Amino acid sequence: MVRPFIFAAVVFQSTLCLAEDLDFNRDVRPVLSDKCYYCHGPDEENREAGLRLDVREEAIDLIESGELVDRILSDDEDLLMPPPHSKLSLSEKEKQTLQRWVDEGAAYAEHWSFMPLPESVTVPNPEEPEWCRQTIDRFVLDRLDREGMLPNRAADPKRWLRRATLDLTGLPPTPAEIREFEDALAGDDSRRHRDAVYQSVVDRLLQSSRFGQHMAVSWLDAARYADSYGYQSDKLNTQWPYRDWVVDALNENLPYDDFLTWQLAGDLLPDATRQQKLATAFNRIHRLNNEGGAVFEEWRVENVADRVHTFGTAVLGLTLECCRCHDHKYDPIPMRDYYSLSAFFNSIDESGVYDRTEKVPCPSLLLPTEQQEAARREAMETLRAAEQDYANVLRQSAQRYESWKRDSDTVSPIPDLRLAIGFDVDFDKSIKDLYHPSQSDRSWTSMSPLQAVQDCSIPRLDPALAADQQRTSKAAEATGTASDDQQDAAPEPVAVPRRAIVLDGERGVTTHGVPAFDRWTPFSVVVTLRDTKRTPHRSVIVHHTRGTDCGYNGWDLTIENGHLESRMARVWPGNAMSVRTIDPIPAGAWHQVTATYDGSSQAAGLRLYLDGVLLETDVLRDQVKKRANVVVDHGGEFVIGQRFRARGFAGGLIDDVRVYDRALTEPEMKHLATGEPIEPTEAYFAAAIDTPARQSLQTLTDARKALVMAEEAMNEIPVMQEMDQARPAYILARGQYDAPKNEDTRVNRDTFSQFGLPFPDQAPRDRLGLAQWVTDSRNPLTARVAVNRLWGNFFSSPLVTTPENFGLQGELPTHPELLDWLARDFVDNGWDVKRLCRQIVLSSTYRQDSRVDADKLQRDPDNLLLARGPASRLAAEQIRDLALAASELMNDEQGGPPVSPYQPGGDLWRESNGMSPPYQQSVGTALYRRSLYSVWKRTAPLPNMLALDATTREVCTMERSRTNTPLQALVLMNDVQFVEAARALAESVMNQNDDPERVQLAFLKLTGRNADTNELERLLSLLKEEQAYFADEPERAAALLAIGQSTVASDVPPPQLAAMTVVCQAMMNLDATVWKR
């Protein structure tokens, strides 16, 4: 973007250059940075001729030899610098500047923004200090004195009131507030009294909840907050609690150092509160991908990079993107420092993608309402009681066990069999090939090879039992329960060969009638298998999951290099529980693998057995929230050997599979693996025989489910949560996720080495330590960047007109001493945001009239010298909110999920992206909430907001562009929201005595002042024309008044109301309405 202020900056800065000594930062470095550093700067790999001009020690020999001047003045294209092929050239003035600099000794200086923030800043004494109301004014007036310019007179009080109200709340003052302000000023024209009235207004505005709602917008731009994930699918997310946290933090005047610390590392604070953890969503609200086939690690690295870039821009005012691939070409930030910084953001348990459900990416935070929290507490109390009751019943069961053992001659078959699948008999249509679902009527035997089972000592599943199970599976699926008499008994033998299915990893057996496995459901899965390959990839043996490659949820049993893993996951990896065998199972032989789960929601409840013997396992994950089996559009059945878009059990042989509705005991598993009689242990009796114990376990299971379902209703948001062990970080060649150069490229967590502020020795090497470093009062950037961004909220441009770039390619501050004083004062006074805002709006600088004469316009067209008050078009949100407030349509409700206001045309969400959910317009008063709460979809933002220069929030944005296009006027004239607001505004003034009063009141609501004689005459003339038109066209009047969802409540004749509506539309388009002056 070409910046219009550059010319002005050059005008008044070059004037100073002629009269003053050269200043390296102001005069010389910009030339070297723009024209020389690309080839002779910090980037070692791109450096030509081994020459570095940004470091005096490495450049001084060339400079003192005279070669630098010879090269820039040479007529020989082979010697000329910059060389012609670079497409860069020095102007005559730049050549003179460099010559003069060399002649004066070629003094270097540290870049202004990298210099430590001074402990104190000398406040100037301008020639007429009585003009000054705040210390700010002394710096501004001193600069004007040196430029030979005078400040403007003070703005009209009502103009200041509108300016301050818009800047502090985003809304216009109401007629009542204007009258109250004028009344307070009346009768006492002393400066002291007027200042006191102004102060009371500012204090009132700062205490309004609207302050946080308005000031949050610029931070949300920087934080790239949106209500959708972006990229191809751009599904909606649930990240709005972060937006509400920002609003609340600003309203509560959370000190800015805490504001940053909570967002960077709130989860790492001692005894972190829910709000402190919620704040860390700042690092999770970036775009996320869910494309099929996405490489998880690739996108995880993209997420880390986004966090680094956002931190660098929003907090430090630096452009770090290029350091991902090479040393910075202009700023002293080597690639190693970039990856050392990225290591702070590299260690959360995330996959890198999100899936196609409403599940929230992990790690996450539950955000219950008071009612939901109470329901969870009640469910927890019920669960504790059920656990205690079950423990008591088990103790009583021990007594019944002794009696049963004494009186029972035989041990019953294993009960609670849900499913038994063998491959010795043909299948009916209840079992299908998942890979060819359209051909589900074909029997499996016609599609997949079977192999005779040899050398297997494990007892076979009797074919008769398998056949019976296959016949009843449809009924079991329909009812969701298994019949009580389904037991792993030994029916009459069936004389058929023993066969196993040979799996290819692409096709698998889908069964019906097995209810979903979830956190509360105990179960056992028994598989007789042979692993013929040692696959280095995680391969699915059996699973009961839903979803696709971007996010399976449910339970699965997998094998990788012979290691078995039993996993129950809602969102892998951070919202899951999983165990993995320490040793691989033997390859090439038949074994019976059993996976059991006790319904406890703990990884310890997941167990793996080989041939009836418990295997040692490592716990991989042990944290799961909400239910694990989430209904999605794919999967949801018990499948053997394969999973959609996952690696199946290629080369594996499976002889039989059994599923039980409880966790089997070790005697039962030993019986299944060896055929030996079941040992009648106390555990077996309680689990399989004793009715009171089984009933108590069911009660416990129900209580566990109730607790999970209490969590399921809660809102959830992605947050930061440090892994137990930090993930290694490496310098990545060209930024590629899979290209760490070698072990030598491994980096440790650290900050930039060139800024003169090392990482604190006593600070932890984590994000909390980073937050301490960044909020250290000696940090050269943090406070400067913060006050500059806040200053830009009130004036047409910030003091550094490139707020996203405080580096060498950024602009110099227009008032460097003022910037340093503001930053030091900000830090010394507790990083108090409201105090800074109060200082600005109560200053004489801010109070100036914004009118400009020809001389000032010529000398300072962009008001960089601050010789007049601020003037700029309102932001998109402010324009819409102003219309809603003036028309009295606004619903001032605070917080909560986003709403969907009017959208022009058809469904733009679906038209722009066929994978997007349909746009569902809100109804009732939700249509009229502040624009802060409008849904923000990254790939399809609201058209009226986009037309008025709102950002898509795909990446961090420190300053919005400002354009002036005919489309903006068309939006204000024709957008349903504005037409409806114009009608409601017209209706709200119709109770005035006559047309002039009606027009004046509408004008006052919109502009904060009365219309002058010329304006009133023109508006009344328009009103008269429209009254005549609509009197002749009553149908058109009715059609105009019918626009929008709100209804006409007055009994004003439609032609009159329609005419006044058109006049209000015209007033909404006025410069006086949409501009702050």
C-alpha cells in the first residue's frame, strides 16, 4: 500500500536536515536500509562481496577508503552502487546525504526503537505554555514552535463531545447527553470550569461498558480474532469468549502488562484462574485447516509460525515473517533467533488441524455457566456416592462369593457378549465392505480373500456362535442393546474349516449393532490375529470411531512396529486417553489380543492383554473432556481392519473378533486364550455372576455418563497448555516443516540477541518467562508499540505511521521524544490504559479544531505535526453502530455468541464456499446488536463491513486501510440495515412539532450538532420533494417502509414517514455523519 504521508514526512524532516547536523537514524539509515541492506545487511546468505553496511566495524574500512562515495557516484555500470540490475537507484539528495555523512565521520547510531526506553524524558518548555493542558501538549507545541507553526483554536464544545464520545465508546452522544454537557458549561466561561466539565465527561465515558466494546476492535484486529477457522472449509468456531474477555479486560482497566501476560502465559501463572487461562486463546484464534489429507505436522508448524508473527507484530511491532526462511534482510534478527522465539509457542498438545464437527481443537478450556457449574457439581456428588456404594457392594459381594464358591459346581459361560465375528462361515447382509458401501449387498467372501488358519493353539470361536451373532446383529443395531442370553458359550460343534481374513489395509469388515464406546462405557474387545508385517506406521486393527483423517473420535486399537495402542479420544492428542505397550508383540505367530476399558475416564482404565496376560504399558495421554464419541457424518460403526483415510491392518490376519459389554476379568481372558476352565475368582464372581454388584456397576456407569453429559453442554474454547515435556525446536530450512537441517540446528527457547535486553536469568524458560521479558520496563519496544497503537485510535495516524513495523524499514516517529515520554509514563504509572486515554482526550492537542487552512494543508497535509485536531472517517463498525444508536434500534446486550445481521443477495457463505454452512440470519433484536458481535467469517466477511475497510482478520492487522469508493455510499443508501435505520430514525423524530424540528433532531442524533441554515434549507427542500413524490406513489412508500424486520409502530401517514426516511438516508451519507471531526 502506498502511504500518502511519506511526502509530508519528507517535507518537514528534510527542512530540519538543512539546518541541523545529520542524524544517522533520521537521515542516513533510511537510505542505507532502502537501497543497500538487501545485499549488504543482516542476511548473511544474501550478502554480496562479504560487505555488511549495517555494522560500523564491518563497513568502516570501505567508508574511510572513499570507495563508498566513489561507487555511489560512479558512471560505470559495473561499479555503480546500487547496481542497475537491482532496479534501485539513489536520488541526488540521497547521494548528497551519504557524502555529507562520510565527510562528517560516518557516525553510526543504534536504531531508535531498539534503544532502551529512557528512565526519564526531558519535558520541553514551549514559548506559550499556557496553551498546554497535558504534558503531551508541551511536546507538540515545542515541535510546532520549531516549525514556525501555531496550533488551531479549540473545537466547538459539541464537536469535541462527539469526537471524544465516538473515540471512547464508538457511539455518538445522545441529544440528552449533548444538552447535559451544554447545561454544565453554561454560566461559567472560566477555563477551570470548562476543563472540569470536560474531565467529568471523559470520566463518565471511561466508566461506560461501551468503552471496552469499542476499544476491543483494534486489539481484535491485531489478535486476528474471527468466528470461523478460515482456509477452504472455513467452519464456524466457538472462540467468542475470548472476544468477551478482551472487552471485560479493557473495561476493568487490566494493566497492559497483565493484559499481555495473561494472553501469552495465563495458564502458567500460579493458581491460574479460568479467566487467565481463557486469555491464552490469543495464541489459538489463528486460522486452522481441515482439508482432507492435510499433514498434521505441516499445519502444526504453520500454527506456531502464526503465533510468532502475531506476537512479533502486535506486541513488538516487528515484521518477523521473512526470518522464517532466512536472516532478516533489514533488522538484526537472524533466523536462529526466530526459531528460538518460536520454541516458546511450540509445546502445546495440538494436532495442527481441526475436524468437521463442532468439537473444539485441543488443548481446550471448558467455560460453564453458573447453572452448568451447579449441574456438574451435582453430577460429581452423585458420582462420588455411586463410587462409594459400588465399593460397599463389592465388600458385601465377597461374602456372597464364598457362599457361591461353596455351592456352585460349575462356572457359567462368559456373559455380556455383544458381538462375535468369525470367518469360518459366510456372512449375511448385516456385514459389509466399508470400502465399497454402494455394494453392501455383496457378501464378504466374494470380495476379500480368506486363508486357512494353521498352527494356532488359541481356541477357535465356534462357527455356530459366529453365525448366530451375524444373524442377530441387525436386531441388536436397531434396539441398541444385546439380549441377555447372548453369552460366549460352547454350542454344538460345526464341521467347517477354520479360516481367517487376510487384510490389505484398504478394506475392512463393518459390523452393526455395537453401541458407541464412550468415556463411561466399559467394554472388552478380543481379537485373534497374526501380524505378518512390522509396519512402521500406526495401523488400525479394530475401531469404533467417527470422523475422517482430520479428526477421528471414539476408540481404536492400533499397532505400530508391533506396539499395541488402545486410545479413547475426543480430539487427538490433547483431549484423549491412550496407553501403548512397552514391548512389541511377537510377529508371525497367532495371538489373542484383548483390550479392556472400565469406564473410569482414566488412562489407567485402558488395559491390553496378550494371550490372557496383562501387558506393561506407557500412558501416552490422560486428559479427556466431554464425550469421546461425537456424532458426525462419517463412521460410527464397529469396523475390523480398516478406517476411512487411515492405514488399515495391511498384511494382518484376523481369525475372530468378540466384543463384550464390560471389562473382562483375567480368568475370563485366560479361558478365551487357552481354553482352560475359568478360575472362579472373587473378581470374576463380582463382574460376571453377582447381581447386586452388576447392578451397582450399572448405577456407577450411569453416574459417570451424567457427569460427562453435564460437561457436554458447556462452551469450550482452545487455549494454551504447556506439554509435560517441551517439544524440540529446530531451525527449519526455508521454513519447511519437515526440513530441520540436522541436530546442530536444534534451538533453545530464547529472545532476540541483538536488542540489548537478555532473557532474565531468574525467569522460567517458558511463555511466562517470555511475558516477563516482554513486559520488562527496559524492553525497548513493548511500551512504545502499545502507546503508539492507542494514540492511533484517537488521531488520524499514530506517531509511528507504520505501527506494524518499528524496524529499519518502518517510518521514524513524528515526535520521538513524545513517544518515549508516553511510553515511560505509561510504564511508570502501572501500564494504565484508561489513564493514557484520559490524557489524550483531555489534551489541548486533541481539543483543537480540525479545520485546516491552505498554508497548513500545504505544509502538513496529513497532520503529522498535530497543528490541528483529528479528522478521519469512522471505522466500519462505528458507522453501522452510529446508525443503530441514532435510530434507537440498537440492542445494547453485551457478550455471548455472535449474531448474524442482514446480508445482501442470496447466501453469500454458500456462494463463496460450497463447504460452508448456510448463512442463518438472526431474528428479532439480535439483528440490532453492536457490530462487535456480528459474525466474522474469514472467507466471507459481512459485505457492508468489508466495503467500509474492515479487515478479514486472517492475519494480524495493526492498522486498517482507508479508502474512499462509490460503493461505500451505495452501502449507506441501499443496505437493508441502513435503510431500516433511516426509517426508524425518521419515526423517532415524527413527534416533533414541525418539519424543521424533525430534521434538526435527526441531524443532531447523527452529527452531534444542529444543521446550519444552508444545510437545513437543502434538507427541507428534499423533504418537500419526497413528500410530493410518495403522495403520488403510496405503493413505493409502503415498500420502502417494509424494508427490514422491525415494524412501523407509529400512525404517521406512510408518505410522510417515507419522505422523512429518504431525508434521514441522505443525512446518513453526509460527511458530517460518517466522519469524526
